[in-house]
Amino acid sequence: MHSYSLAIVLLAGTALALPPRFHAAVKPSCPIVFDGRIPVGTAPTSFDTYATATYFNPDYVKNLTTKWSEILKFPTVDPSRFDGTDYIPLEVTVNDKSIFQTQNGFRRAGLQFLKDTSDGPGTVGVKTLHWSVRQDAARPLNLTHEYLNAWHEAADYSSNQIQFQAGQIIGGSAADKNNFKILNRSGKSLYSVAIDKTNWQNFAIKLDYNQNQVQIYYSVGAAALKSVAGPVAADISGGGQFQLGILKKPTGTSDVVNGGYQEKNLNEGQIYGGLFLEDSADGCVTL
């Protein structure tokens, strides 16, 4: 265990310090295509405009009258495996106002990499998306709902080629509602693991656009990633963009985009760390 001291950083009126426990960050070993790791000292307002945004699109995907600095939190928790002392965790939150355009059935706030485009480098060759998640006891997810937390949406918006989900899948059993699930385009489960309420959970998914295959990696805490599923055939054609955050679906309707039930006074969040997309040509994957 290492010890260290750092000056308290004041962000958005909240006193924040790096977490009291520390492990040396694992640096990506493959070329980074999109980097969503947030350096220590980053101001929340830097997410709000194209003039200051460095990591994520300031306009999408969220309520267009709400600023990212009102949505994102910087929680004081241990760093994730790929963050260490150089980067800070980032929490995406949703509330009653988290409605994108006229999608009144959803509560939604999804980060898009700043330079990600529907026909850009994230859609060709072999790429690996990394993300770590941690639960916020003060803003728990209501797992009777279905959540999208990380996904790649096709360029024509007709489907998600790959989707990382939590909660009870609409039309499915409640037996695995407490699991994270990675599904393919048709909704078939490729991997499932229980949601850990206290530790970081680290995921990576290798997307081989050349072979239409995916491979999934997973670990807990500071442990190295291990392959847990695949390579397996999956239709990941059609271009598109990545999103990471929360898309909470309603209950009680078949028209989930426009209607259904959502609780009032909503206050939910998902903590993220170690966000990046790397080039996995020649089999390179950071573990």
C-alpha cells in the first residue's frame, strides 16, 4: 500500500481529494484511439462547450438545456485500475429532467467521445473499448428497470451492435436483474456477472470489425483483465458511435421511447473510470 498527500481540489463548489488508497495505474499498452480518462484538476465546466471540451461531445446525449457540469460528479473513491493518481473517476447522473429531445420514456445521459463519428476509426479494424464501473450507494440504480450503460449504436440508429446493460431486461426474467449483462445486436447474452456493490468492476470488449467477432474481458478491483467470453461471432457492422453513461428505460409500456413509468425525484448515478478505446491490431489488448 502506498501513501501520499495531495492538495484538495475544489470542483463545482465541492471539496474533492484523491482517494486515500492507491495502486499504480496500468498504462494502456496499445495505441489509444479515443481517451476518456479525466486528468486530475479538470474543471467540470470544461465539459460544457466545444471551446473547452477535450474528451467528450458537449452537446450529446442529454437534455439540451442542461449542462454536463450539472450532470457529472467527481466522487471521492479509490482510483480504478487504469486511472491511478493521474486521472479521476467520473460519475454520470440522471434525474427527472434527464430527457433527450422528445424521448419522454427514457431518462438519459450518455457520453460520446469527442471525435467519434459514425464512420470514423472506432468502426474499422480491430478496436477494444475499456471501461470500469463502480456503484454509488447514495445514487443507486433501480434494478427493476432496464439500463444501458455502455453501447455502440449503429449509424442508422436502428440497433446497438453491442450493449452493456443492468437491471431487469424488458420482457425478460427478473432472475438476473442484479447482474451486468453484455448483449449482442439481437439481445443474446454474451456474458453476465453480478453487480459488485463495493468494488470497481473492469470490462473490455474487443471488436473485430474485419471478422465480425467480439471478445470480452473482465476483472475486479486492481486485478488484471482476463478473457471471459469469445471470440464469438457477432454482427457489429453498420458503423456508429459509442456511448457511456445511463439510459434508463421505463416500465409498463411497449413504447419505451415515448411513454411508461419513471419514478419522481429521480437521483441515480453510475461511476466510471478507465475509459478509452485502443487499437487492437495484431491482437494487442491492455490487460
